[in-house]
Amino acid sequence: MVARVQTVAFQGIEAVPVDVQAQFTSGIPPGVVIVGLPDKAIKESGERVKAALLSSGLSLPPRRIIANLAPADLPKEGSHYDLPIALAVMGVIGALPADALEGYLALGELGLDGRLASVGGVLPAAMAAHARDLRIICPAPCGPEAAWAGDDVEVVAPDSLLALLNHLGGHQLCARPLPRRQERRTNLPDLADVRGQDVARRALELAAAGGHNMLMIGPPGAGKSMLAERLPSILPALNPRELLDVSMIASVAGELEGGALSDRRPFRAPHHSASMASLVGGGLKVRPGEVSMAHNGVLFLDELPEFAPSVLDSLRQPLESGETVIARANARVTFPARFQLIAAMNPCKCGLAGTPGHTCKRGDACAADYQARISGPFLDRIDIRVDVPAVGAADMIGPATGEASAAVAERVKVARDIQRERYLAAGHPEIFTNAAAPVKLIETVVNPDRDSQKLMLQAAERFSLSARAYHRVLKVARTLADLAGSDQVTRPHIAEALSYRIGFAGT
């Protein structure tokens, strides 16, 4: 007799079907033998299963049981195989009826006392169960997460193996968990705290409205990090499609607290010592990196030149394609990575190049050497570049006069609504911002007038703009027109967009 239980393996955020099969077999010593390319955590699962069954009032017969994870050529990793293996073993020893687990997909980690511990990836697994018309069994802490898959998906979320046995036997049914949503934070840092920096504030609003990448350069203490930290307060909430994508990634990474989803856009700020694997993903057990955790949100890189040049250059592909591909000898995993890059840097190693009254001891070489750590191809992918000068004493002493985040956020929301409706009408419902629009589409929606085309041509020839730079200027100009409520991109919009590209003293 072979007992079967359905579960999943994760390839990126995709849940791949796995069939867990258990059967008595000959051989010694007795116990549970697991095959099917399991990792170390799964190989140890046999001992956890035996202890959990014993704590639940069950014991294994003195025979050898083989558990196969099919397909056998697909590498398996993670502790979420504990529960399906235990259920398959229970089926083969007769603790469960042979048909009790038909139509179920199970995942969860077992404690030695039989309790179920939370695992990552429950949301993608629940979505896969919904697509295959299956019910899902998961640990109680993950129940609210699985409930987001839909009201028509039966979710069983017990806190222990014994509670699951009672449910399957019809003795004490587990209540269906309800989906949970994180409460929105209302105490985000506010733009009203920023003194001066009118140009940088304008650039930050522009970046938020169109989803554009932005680089700020200025001396220490000018307010670059302060501005970046206030970007989340002016960004619109995630729409349902974006919310699902972001939550799937967070679920696979095990970062959904209590199974509650949030419509707040991600804001990730890794330290400049971050490795390539931590930033773009990978590692021994392939996990999403910071760029994927920032999907549909913001990746803030402070002290940009302090990152390893190879790490920065590894961002070039996801910045362009909106995804990161982790290639290994036995696997190829793709994670979404459509993020907005916000970066900040000092103009030189000492940090004061260009500051009135200051002269670097090394002269111009100080700034040139420091900025040379950032490659041209990487810099070419940044839409908005703005100088952030030191704040004057008058700005510090006087009262704060800058707009609050709420007022700026309203303008950003209006501009984003215009963009979403534009691309929806053009037959591209998957595009929500100008920055994400492909080249052919942005040329169609911008359609600059003759004066604007003449200005663009002059700038492209004089400053040797690349084709990528040319189209990114068009995208920024389109966002400027959206903020102004203008249907037509005109010469002032093109001129301001060019100023953020070529009027940058830092590079």
C-alpha cells in the first residue's frame, strides 16, 4: 500500500507540485528513510516525524518506511515537508483512512511535541492549491496568510498534529482562519521636517510620481538620507495586483508577520557591506535578495560608492528587465524585481568637494576617483540626478515652511492615476508608471511637439545621450506633464527633464 500527500517545492515564487509517497519496505534499521533529492533539513525530518507521532499518541511499527518526494529529479529543500511526510506515514501505518487526505495540499514544520511551526511560502502554496482545486493544510500561524487565496479555498490551520487528526476524523473541526491585514502606519517621517532643499524635494516628488530612479549627491548632513526616508510617506498604496506580488515574495522569504498582508510599499535599505547574493538573491539555498524584497517599492542605497563595484553592476540587469535570474548548475530561478532605486552619495571621499570655502587636499582627483567607483552603464540607468547642497544657517534657524507629506502624496496619487488609466486604455494593464513603460509605448504617449523635439535633438548631440538616456528623459518629461495635469509634453517639460539628466554637477 502506498499513501500519498500533495505538497509543493518552491522555484522562485512559483509553487511546483510535489507528491509525497510512503510505503513499508524491507531492510534494517527500522525507521523513516526519505528519498527524492532532499536537503539536510528534510533528511532530519524522519526523526522529527517519529517524535511528533509519539507525542501525539502514535508510534511507528518496528519496520522500515520509505518516503519518496516525487519528482525525484527536482531538488527539495526546507522544513515545510515535515507535515506531508508525517501525514503520508500516518496513512501507511493506518492511523488515517486511505482516502482522508485526497484533495489536500499540506505543508508545515513539526516540533518534537507535535506542534506545527510556521513556514515560508504558504501564500504561493495556497494560490497553487486554489489553481488545482485542492484544500490546504498549514500551521495555525500561517492560516490568515493562506486565507488570502480566496473564500472558496478550504483552509485547515491546526496548531498541532493531534488537532489535525481530530479535524480529519470529524471529532473537533478547526475553524477557517480569516485573512489579516496589517494596520497602516500613520507615524511615517514627514517631508515637513526637511529644511530647505526645494530642488531635491521637487525631484523626490517627481521620482515618486513616475517611479523613476534617483541619485542625490551632496556633503554629509545635507539631508539626503532624510529625504529618502520620507519617500514612503508620499507613495500611493499598493493596488491589489501589486499587493499579491509583494506578498508572495515576502511569504517565500518568511517575512509575513502573523500571516498579515500590508498595502504599504516595501522600503529596503541594505548596508553598503551587502554581498552580491544578499542584494540580487541566491546563496546555498536560493532566496530572494533585497532587489526582490523591494519589488513594487523602493531600494535605498546610501553611501553608493562604498558598495563593491561588482555588486552595483549586478543591479544593471534587474533595473532594466524588472526581474532577477539566479542560474545554478541544477536550477534556474527567477524572482520579480521591479523596484525604484533611490541612491545617495557624497561628492568625494572627504565629502566636501564643491562646498564653498573648502578645497580638497587631493584636488579634483578626490572627487574623480571617488565617483569613478560607479560605472557609466549603471549611472545611465538613473533617471533623475540632483545636487543636495549643505543647508544654510537661515534654513536651520527659521521655522519649517516645507509642504507636509499629505499634500505631496495627493499630487503623486493623481499623477499615478493618470498613468494607470493611460496605459490601461492603451491595452497595457500591467503597466502602472511611466518608468515601467517600454520604449515603443513611451514614444507613443509622449509624442513631443516640434519645439520639444528640436530641444531633445540638440541635447542628444551636445551631451552624447545614449538611446537609453534619451528615452528616460522622455519618461521623466511625461511624468512632469502628468504632475502639471497636461495632456501634451511641451518644451518646459523636456527642459526640466534634461536638467535632471545633464545639469548635474556631481557626475
